Amino acid sequence: MVIHKMLLGFLVIAVLVVSSMPSVATASDRDVRDFVVLLDAIRSVSKGQQVFRHDTFGDEVFWTDRLRLHEAIAGESQGGVGSGVDPATALAVGLKVDVKALPKSLRRALKRGDVDLTDPATTIALLKLDAVVGVKGEVDEAGRLLSVGITCALCHSTVDDSFTSGIGRRLDGWANRDLDVGLIISLAPDLSAFSNLLNVDEETVRAVLTSWGPGKFDASLLLDGKAFRPDGKSAAVLIPPAFGLAGVNLHTWTGWGSVTHWNAFVATLEMGGQGTLYDPRLDDFDKFPIAAANGFGDVRPERDLVTPKLGVLQQYQLALKAPRAPKRSYDEDSAKRGQRVFNEEAGCARCHVPPIFTEPGWNLHTPDEIGIDDFQAQRGPEDGYRTAPLKGLWTHTKGGFYHDGRFATLMDVVDHYDSTFNLFLSQDAKADLVEYLKSL
């Protein structure tokens, strides 16, 4: 925000100066128009940042009125139910705290150990400060939590731990691989919204939710009801990063659509926001029986709180560049050799085309083409897997690789492709390739 304000100030001054110049009118007008375009772009990105970080799209109706999650957070001592969620527990399940939202006095008290991190009342105080990344809470004067909602930042932001573990400056676009979304949802006192939709009891819903584990989410569960893979493992997939998407066509593991499509989809169907969504592919009873039965392919609320924000939200997300790998986090000489392996010997660049590191155009492949099963691909509309962009790969190594984390290390990924494509890479070439991937 500081950078945005500085740039806004600069452009405003520039526009005023250029517009007041007594030089050739045509040139001046053209310069002013160019500056206005830039000014409007920066304003849009700034608005998009606010939407990404703070807008719930009216999803309090779902999380508060239907699931009553706010009661579980507050706990019985604060007018809710159960033991409540204290800050220590919140941090343990992957929630993050924005240190910039904390008053200096509170930061000093935290450093001294004078803040009770085992009291749910402290969590409510943090929500009142708007300090819990991705969670919005309405708190009254008596300190009671009246409602709770979530934002895009819950899953797609983390913090740099600059204050302490789990507390620091925001890192927008980073996948929160510490976040146990399923466990958090399972705390809600009323899961009938899920049990009625899936036609199972609430205990079964809780068992499914707690099977996801940290850093994973199953957006398809409410479409097809498939909670587990044929091998018995959870059907949830890893939370992907939301940075480095400029120039990338399909933005999800199984190629649902663009940034704008997926934002509308998630805000409306997954977050429980009040939005319009039109996707007639969801009317397919064979592939998406739950979605088709409940009319998810054409959702039109009385008041649309999502669609008006899609443009600026997309502009902000596309402005989020992948962060550079820290120095000394990889072997530079080995990475240089690995780049040659990537481009030539292994042929990775054929699909992961630099500098976007996915195909320019239709970036989707069949399961057979990449040598894996089709379970998750069949849960998407195109029966394929997206060529994942590789920039910033070092930020989301926790939890494994591929859509479901099936490969624990980058070397496992390299070994898979070496075997699938009969590359016959030497161990040195593989090691160099791994270092290059770490450097992106």
C-alpha cells in the first residue's frame, strides 16, 4: 500500500505538471492520457489488493449463519460453544497474523510474554484488529464475536515470520501450506450445510474434512462427492500459489479456467459468497452429480457481491510476481548446468516454456502424457492436468509436488519424468536440474 500511494502521488503530480505545460496541445493531451491510463491501472491494482486481503463477498452468511463457526472460535467462556480457539491453537493450525495490524504496545507485550495466548478472548481481540490473515470478524463493544467470514488471503497468503513463527509481514500470493482448512471447518458446530448436500451424517463430514491435512483443500467435493481416491487417500489437493500467473492461460491443477473464472467459482461455491456464477459444465450429472442436482452451474443471488470485484481482483493477482529464490538457497554453478539440462537434454522447456514456464496457449495434458493416473483429472471439466508454472517453486515445497503432493522431493519429480520419457539422465544431470528448479 505504501508503494501504491507513493506511485499514485507521483502520477498525480506528473499529470498536473504535464497538463499545465503551455507546449503543443496535442502532445500534452497525449501525455496526459498515457498518465491517466497508468494512474487508473495502479488504482485498480490497489483496489484489488484490498479485495484480496479483506473482502468476504458476503460469505458471513455461510460461515456465521449456517455453520456458526464464530461460536466455535469464541468458545463457551465468550458466549460460544466448546473450548474456543486460542491464538496458540490458531497458529498451530496454520492461521497467520499480520504484524503490521498490531499496535506497538501489543507487539511489546507479546515480546515480553505478557499476552495470554491460551485465551480465546485474545483471538477475538486479534480479529477486532483485523490482524488474522484471511479471517474477518465482527466484534461488539463488549468483546463478543458476532460474525466471521473469510477472504482470498486465507489460503493464498502467508507471512514472513519476521516477528515470530506465524506472525510477520504479509506475503500475498504464497500458498499457505501450513493451513489445515479441513480441520478448521470441522470445528463448526453445525455442518448440516455439508451433510445435507453430500447426503451423509455430520460425523462423516468431519472425518472427511480432517483427512485433508495441512496445505490441502478439496474444491471438487461439493461437485462430485468423491472424498477419497481409489487407493484410500484423501481426494484433497495442494493449495497452489496465486503469484506468477501473468501470461498463464489455465490457473488450476485440472484446468477449470482463467483467474477470473476461478475467482468467481471459489468465491461463490467454495467460500459461500454472494456471487453470480455461470458454468454450464456443472450441469453434467454424470461428472458432477451434486453440482448438477443443486443448480451450481447457474447461480444468481439477489445481490451480487462478487462480480463487481472480479476485474480489480484479477489485476492484483496478475501483478503478483513470483518471488526470487534467496541467495545461497541453491548451488549457482550447478543451477547453470541444470538450465542446460532443462532446455536441452531433458527437454523440460518444451512444455515449461520460459519465462512463464508453462505453455503459451492451451496448457493442459492428458494423464497418459505425463505418466500418472486420471483420478483428479476426471474431476475437472477437461479431463487433464495443467502444466504448472515453475517460477517461485521454492516457496511451496512443503507438502510435496504435483497436485496432490505425491512426490515428496524435486528429485522424485525428476526421477518420474526420467523414467516416463526414457531420458536416461545421469545422476549429476538430475542433481543439476534440481538446483535449477530451486533457483526459479
